[in-house]
Amino acid sequence: MALKLPTSWLIILLIYSTFKILVVSTSISIEEDLELERQLKILNKPPITTFQTEEGDIIDCIDINKQPALDNPLLKNHKIQVKRVAVGMKEGPTFYGAYGQVSVYNISVNDQQFSSANLWVQNGPTDHPDQMNVITAGWAVSSFLNGDTRTRLFAHWWGGNSSGCFNIQCPGFVLSNPEIGVDYPFTHVSTYGSRHQYFTMLAIYRDRKTGNWWLAAFIEPTYIGYWPKEIIPKLINGANRVGWGGIAITDKDGNGPPMGSGHLPDNNYKHSCYFKRIQFGNDQDKFQTPADNATYQYADCPRCYDVLDKKGCGHYKSMHYCFTFGGPGGKCG
């Protein structure tokens, strides 16, 4: 049985088009066929060991060569990668990754809602979803996805033609770290008004040699795994869009959950969720900060979710390119 959910999105989007990079914040309502019986049912494999994390999570470890990702028929002869090299990116009309540091919050959602802060890369026309390939990663709060309301790492891929899923709930994303899963919980979260704000690093980038796309996260950069090029063929040669921001999925009554800190941005990074040090990749295998005059913002429902581009982060040079975003949600239309 497929469940159709109205969604509300706040996306900070970098688009390289006619030599401009575009920052977009928008709130829209769409229906998505999530195929929950397929996507939210983790494929069972006999574990080779089980351990409990310091946070209390029970994690079953399977042989990395027998993980669900490799059930994908396109990966029949796929060899697991362990990556410990620099990123490979390209400047210009093609992007090879996205990087940012985002503050982490634990906001209140009901059992039908989803709220996240994330970055993503995409290739293909936005008006033809069946022709798009998109990979997304960040932190999320969602009981229908995770079974609880803790703030957890998440990843998602879309390969067009109804293929794709969250985390490893279908064959696709390949784990490379035996101790940290793609739904790993964040131990520390920020609180509104606190002087000390907790944040995490996020990076998605393409491996120049293999064409696979890697995910790294946390303050001490940790490789989580990668999306093989076979499941996202339109991204083999790079992306035409990269973005930073948030996603909110409403409940069946159209109530949008809080996003970010749950407060609208007000020029104070202690009050609002923020992304700092946002960067895209270039052809020198380095991340690059967007030019000041290459971005702009847009919000069509600012009473629910909004964005303040390059505002609210103070005058701290260490934050580099920074913006604040989020909001209380509610009936957003």
C-alpha cells in the first residue's frame, strides 16, 4: 500500500545557471508516493555480531559484502570501497559535491511528520522527476522513518522512475563504516538562545576515479558510505544543482512540523538553525565558497518557514558563507 503525503519544503538551493548561483527558499505542497511497505521495511540479513552504542541503540552488524545495498542487481559484481582520499569536484556548470556545517536541533514532530536540515546534489530537469537523480543527506527527526523522535543522521537517494529510498531501506547506499550507520543518533543538540550551539559537518562529493558519490559527516569527519554510480547514472558526470536548507513533511491534516530550531530566523544564530561554511566543489578537487553576488533567496510562505541569506550569523569570519533558516510550521497552505 502506498501512502501519499503532502509535503512542505524549505530548500536553500545553489543552481549554476547562466553563470549565476541561485539560493532559493520555498514552501510548496506536493504528493509523494513513498511506497512505505518497500522503503520503511529494512531488508533482514542475519547479523554476524550485535552491539549497543553509548546512546543505547542496538545495532546488528552484517558482513559488509552481504549488506542490503548489494542486493541491487546493478551491483552484482560490485566491490566494496574504503575511501580515504580528498574530494573531487568541478567548478562551472557542473558541480561535484556540496559541503556545509549545520546546527543540530531536536524539534517536536508527530508520528506522521518529518523535519530535516540537509544538503543535496541533483542532476536532471526539475519539471521531470522521472528524469532526475538526487542524493540528499543531513539530520532528521521522524518517528515514521526512525521509530523514535531522536535527531538522527539520514540519507536519501532518488534514481528516477520510482527508484530510491531513505538510508539502507532498499538496495542502494553502501555502508563503509562498521560502527556508524546512516541513521546514527546525535548525542548533543542545540537549544534556543544557548551560547553554545552544537553543529555537524556534512559533505557529499563525487569520487573522480570511480564516479561514486560519498557521504561524510560529524565534527570529526567520518566516512559513512557511498551511493554507487550505477543507481544514480545521471550523476556520474556531476550535478547541475547543489543545495542547502531544510525539508518538512506535513501530517495528513496539512500541519507542518517545526523546522530547524522551530523559530523563524531573526538575525541571531543563537535563535535559528544555521548553515555555515557552505561550499561547492571545483575542478581542483577543492571546495569553494559561493561568490557574494551569485546568490539570492525566495520564500513563498515566510510565516511558516523562512530564510535569511548571509544574515543572523554575526560577524564571525570563521562562519564564512552562512545563513539562518527554519520556522514553527503549522498550516502553511
